[in-house]
Amino acid sequence: MNRQPLTLSTIALLTTAPVLWAGNAVVGRLVRDAVPPMTLNLIRWVLALAVLVPLGRAAFRSGSGALGNWRRYSMLGLLGVGLYNSLQYLALQSSTPINVTLVASGMPVWMLLVGRLFYGVPVKRRQIAGAVLSIAGVLVVMCRGDLAQLAALRLVVGDLYMILATIAWSFYSWMLMQQKDVPGLRADWAAFLLVQVGYGVLWSAALAGGEWAFAGVHIAWSWGLAAALLYVALGPAILAMRSWGAGVQRAGPSIGAFFINLTPLFTALLSSAFLGEPPHLYHVLAFAMIVGGIAVSAR
């Protein structure tokens, strides 16, 4: 598993995903009463699939490996498309966007653990130090620069769903590092993502089917919901997955995980924007600590 040094283009790729995922958390919370979580995830990825089909035609060519290597792509689709996103939308039913992204800020720890236990990747002291510094930056955002505010934080069942989602994403990211794809498919980002989304839609449909069978489905259609669905399909789905996949292949999952800690910061800024509140000094401090954690771990 060779990784490259951090470059400006890699940093841009790994930062794009947290920005879009922060918006996904806010939008997912806004539409929680309009569409059930599993159904939301299914519609999101069906729309993404429709966009990817004309772009990733190489996936349909003979010898692409899309069918022959179905176990790998089915698992990538389950972890990255089916489980992670469904669990996140389920978490947003009872938890806030900031709380959800706060729980996801434990990603560096899970990523290091999964890499060590299942892929034999050693954990270095600098990575541990970087994780501590980065998570401390997240806590600064959560307590708004006042440590006494931490005592007011409360975890709900949605936060437990997000922990499971974070573990699923850790496995997904490490699987991306396994070079077990046909070279032509791996080189075509749209085809590579299309294969994952194709299998992921099947998993998402199975989860949505269970939701329809046991809970029933009512969708409150509106232009606002339509706009939200387009955003989560094009931004957090296609663009973010493309950026994350390319960034992780360059820098490795352990380094990439630290960039996910930018998500709570961006979520707080987006929430502030919706409320008309300007950024504060603690946002700057948190950003410096998170970036410091990235720098320490990447050395």
C-alpha cells in the first residue's frame, strides 16, 4: 500500500469531500420529515446512477471485471453506498448534524484500528499524536471555545448509528487501497464509481424494501425536496465519492481520515450561515488544530 506525499491537489481532493458531506448532514436533517432515511438513500443513489451510466460506459465492456469481481464491488457498494449513507440518514432522524459529524470525527481512530487489525498496517506515534490534536480541534468547535459546554453534550441513539456508519466507512476506505481491479476500470473514475454504485443501489433497495415493509412510506414531495435530492445525488454522492476515492488512493486511508475531521467545522459554519451568525475566533482555532493534526500525521 504505497502512498504519495501530500500535494496541493491531494489536499484539495480530500477537502472537497468534507465540505460536501457537511452539506449532506444539514440537508439530511432538513428533509427528515419529508422522506424516510432508507428511501432517501435509495433515491439519492438511483439519481447518481442515472448520471454515471453515460459517463462510465467502460464498466459495461467485456473484461472490465464488473461481473467477474462481483464480490469485491458488492462489498464496496454495501459499505460505501448502502450502509454508510443509510445509517447516516437514520442517525439524523434523532441527532443533529453537528452531533452526527462530531461522532464521525472519531474516523482517524477507527481508520487506524481497522488498518492495524485487518490489514496489518502499523500505527505510528505521529499518527496517534495527530489524531489527538485533530479531535481536540473538533471539540473546540463543539464547545464553542468554552470547555464547560462539553458537559451539555448528550449522545442519542442516532449517534450510535453514526458510529456503525463510521466503522463501515473505515473498511470501505481500506478496501479502496487494495489493487484488485482491472487496470482499465481503475483508471476510469466514472466506470469505477459506477460499478460500486450499481451494486450499492441493490443493497440500498433491499434496505428500503425493509423500511417499506415494516414502517410504511410517505414522501412529502415539494420543490425543496427535489432540490435537496439533486444536491445529495450530485454533490455528496458523485463529486465527494470521486474526490475521496482519488485522494485516498494518493495519500492512504490513515491520512485521509484526518481530513474528515474538517466536516464538523464546515457543518458548524453552514449552520451558522443558515442562522445568520458570523464565524467566531474559535472556528479559526479549531481549523488550525485540525490542520495541525493532519500535518503531524502526514510527516
